Amino acid sequence: MYLEYFGFDSYPFAVTPDPSFLYLSRSHREALGHLLYGAGEHGGFVALIGEVGTGKTTLIRAVVANDTPNLDVALCWNPHLGVTEFVGTICDELGVSYDAERDTTLKALVDRLNQHLLEAHAANRRTVLIIDEAQNLSREVLEQLRLLTNLETHKDKLLRVILVGQPELEGVLARHDLRQLAQRITARFRLQPLGVAETRAYVQHRLARAGGPQHLFSRSAIVMLCALTRGVPRLINMVCERALMGTYAHGRAYVGPWTVLRAAMETLPARPRRVRSRWWRFAVPTGAIALIGIVVGLAWLPDIPLTNAAEWIRGAKASGDQVAQADDSGKDSQTKTATEASKKDSAASDSKANAPTATAQAQDTDKNKDAKDPDPADAQKSGSKPDVKDADKTSHDPKSDAGAKSDDPSKKSDKNQSKDQSKDKQSPKKDTFTLPKGNADINQVLRLWGVFGAQIRSGCSDLHVGDLRCLDDTGDFATVRRYNRPALLILNEKNHHQTVLLSGVNKDGTVTLVGGDGTRDVDRDRLLKLWTGRFEVVWRSDAGVALIQPGSVGNAVVWLRKRLMQIDGKNPDNQVGKPSPVYDDALGKRLKAFQKSHNLKPDGIAGPRTQMMLNGAVPSPGAPSLTPVKPSEKK
């Protein structure tokens, strides 16, 4: 119902345990490591314990979906079985052949299972048994499970066992008559609920995985959400689903704390009711108001471990309204939004009110105490729409660039441009510079991508045409060149804003522009004097998600691994085994190296900017590009 309103490809908070939506918090990452250890070569007997709804089943399915080579997995979802039925279920899961009429005794089934395990071991295959809801296993089944772990060779266990259950499992294993089984458990781990910062990251991960904007929930709404759900992922999904429905029903752009509170009252399990006196009629609403005030107040304090500031776009208007952005990753230096030429041209202007659009990036919560949540009502009045911005913003600090030696041609462009401007001031020439008439739009960009007949009337951030997306960005001309994709440039000529389409960069110092009246080659340096530094660029989301970051699991991570292999000159199809769908430290290190080599912030997060660079590093048939320029060529 609300998918089209928010731009989702799928429901972000479905309660089914989908491993493609798995978010690996610190606790979940360690739990997954224990499961993989239990299924590994030296695994034995592992127990994973967690409260209801903390994500145990999702972790199990992630292990199964990992498709580890030479690994056979037997899953037991129903623990309410007798001993014979339990062993028969294991045989069925492993595909052990037996006669259902003749092999009816426990001994016959165990013999069949033992023979199968010996054959699998001889073929260098490992076998792991995963039992969910293990706290419901009877004492007899647990004792039989201990006897099955006796199936072994002189060096290796033939059957590895992973018990997954609720906290009651700890009490079962602590029983005196099961001490022999408890002593065989080589690793135990208790899964913890999410904290405030992890709740924020969890919500943003699922929103991005569903193809929608990340920052739909305000900071105070996240704090309220974590307090009401106690950080339990299943309860978070229930409340967020209902909160999105309420936000959609009221036509708002953001989810605030009141919406979360109302959604929690409608969805969370009710506590036992008690007979209350009349004074509760006044205490309940008063307490609710006080709770909202405390939560909102806590969200403003720098001591709260929240690492994100709410990020939104107010939409630049023709009058030159300022665009405000909040950077989720923090510690980014202020971005340079115009070239040296545009700065000099702006300084010579008669009024500072018509200065080019600038972008201010908010620092981390520890450094910026003035960051505020966007009020849904205010966001709706201003016409803002939720947007997805990632943390890999390119830094353009002229002071840091001045002292660094680099072969990147983009770092030399500003110096050359300043020299050309000084020459123009000393010897003025006759102005023959003429721009195309009219404004270009996003539909003209789509035609360069082979999309004809589209009539897109929404903004850049709302573009969803197949796998094509649009990024509204700011920077210098070198940034546009690195993206190497046709871009809409926002110009400001004599207080008049115009949008032109940059479709090519020529070797003779000119660029090809497309306007309302056709195509025209103009002088690049003259164009930069009119450019505000803002541009919109269309890119192809081959990964299918807006962000790939630590904690991501699924096909997007597999795509990232393969793309980095291609960049390194390797053929992913020739690699042994399937690429892991889990974002690990090795992948993050390789991605950071790629980002650093392409003048991106090395944060290990593959957002739109990094994904564009990844796409440009490998030939992409059908993707338009600006004319490639060698490093030796003048910019």
C-alpha cells in the first residue's frame, strides 16, 4: 500500500526471517561466527541462545543460504518428536535411504545414518545438524543426540551439532542428568538485543535493502522505538511496519516519535491489566507526554551514542534556497561546491543573496550539538521528500589538496583554471559565448540510457526506472569527470537559473551541452563561471540496493565481490567456490582501498557514489559516458 509512496521495491519490515535482510550487529556477527565455526572443519557441538524475536532463525537461514562447499546441512524445525522420529527426521534431511517398513527400529536407523556419515567423510564432505527451538527437546532425545555425537573416526567427528533455542535451553542443559551432554558443548553464545545506535543502523539497513530512502525515521523516533521494543528485531519490525502505514495515511514524509508511540500501542503485546484508580486517567496521558519530552531531549544530547544526524533535502528553488544535508558517517570536511572560477565570479556579484547553492554537511553527534530532527509536519510543508544519501562523499578541501602530490589530473584543474581566468581579466575578449536556450530535464538524460518515451515529472531523488537511479550531488568539475556519466548542470546567469545537460567533454577545451533547443559546443571555462556546483547524474544500480556496508548479507555483497575481482583483473567465474554473501573485514579493506584510489571517502560503505565508480571501472555496455580524458590532457 505504501510501497509507491515511499519508493520501496519490497516491504522493508516483513516479519518472515529473510536472510537477504539480515543485519549483522556486533552480537549477530559474533553469533554468525559461532554458527560457521560449528559447521566448519573443526566444529563440534555449539549452542546459540537468544530471546524470542532476536533473529536466531534468520541466522540459521543465512548459514544455509551461504551454500558452503562440501557441507551437508540437516535442519530440524520441529523438536516435539520421539527418539525414533528424531533420528528418522535426520535421515530424511540428509537423504539417507532406508526402508520405511523394515527399518523401523532405532538401531536400524542409526546404522543407516552411520553408514551415510562414513561415506560423506570419505568424500571430504562435512555434515552438520541444526536444531531450532532446542529448549523443547525431551530428555530422551537429548540423550540420543549425545550418543549420535559418538559417531566419529580416530580424528574427526562425523556429525556436528548446533543447538539453537531460547534462554530456557540454558536451564535444560544445566540439569544434572544431562551433564554429559553439556560437557560436550565446545562453544556457547547468547544473542543480545540491539542498542539505540544499532537500532538506527538496523532500521536504515532494512529501508535501504527494500530500495527506499534511509532516513525516514527521525532520531527521536529511533530512541522511542528502541525504548518501546527493548531492541528486539521482531518487535522493531512490527512497530516500524505500522508506523510507516500511519505516516502514509497522514501524508507525511518522515516518521516522528508520536507515530512510533501510537504504532507500538497498536501492535506490541499488551501487558496484564490491573484495576486502576481514577487518578490513572490523568497520570497516563501526563506520563506519555513526559516520556516524549525526555526521549526528544535525550536525542539532542551529545552523550547519546547516536552516530547519525537526520538527513533530508529541502529542494533547491529558483531563488537560490540553500540545500541542507546531514552526513550520516560524520567527520567529513565541508564540501567544495563551486570551482575557483565560480567563486571569483560570485565575489564580483552585486548582491550576496544570489550566491550559488551551497551544501553544508553536519558533523558527528559528538562534534555537532546543533543537529536537529526534521519535523514531519515541517518537512511536509516545505515539500521535502525522503532521500537516500550515502557516506562516501568525495572530499574537496583545497588546503589538503594543495600540499598533497598526486597524479590525479583533477587536482591540477583548479590551478589551470585560475590562470585562465587571470588572463581573461587582463585581456578581455569579445563575448561570443552562447548557451542553449531552455532547460534540459531528466527525460533527456534517460534517452541517453536508451529509455525513450519516459515522462518523469518527479525529482531526481525519486527516480526509479528499472535499475536506473539518480543522484543529486555537489562538487567541482573534476567530480563530474570522475563519475563519467552525462549530468544535468545547474547554472546561474544574471540571477537566472538554467539547467543544461552535459553530454560530452571535448579535447579542444569545449564541452557539449544539450538544452531545450538542441545541442551546442561551448567553452568549458566560460561555462564553469556560471555553474553553481550542483548537478544531477543518472546511474545504474547493478547491486539492487542503495548501500552495501558492514552487516550487509545477500546478492549485493556477492555483486560487490565480483566487481572488485574484475577490477583486479580476475575472472569471478574461474574462482573456486561461490563468493560469500557476507560482508567481512577482507571485503571492507579491499573496498576502502578502491575508494581511496578514486578520491572517495574510504569508509567501506558502497553507496551511490562508490557504486558509480565501480561501474565505471569495468566496461558497461549500453551505459553512456563523457569522452574519456587521459591524465596528460588539460582539464
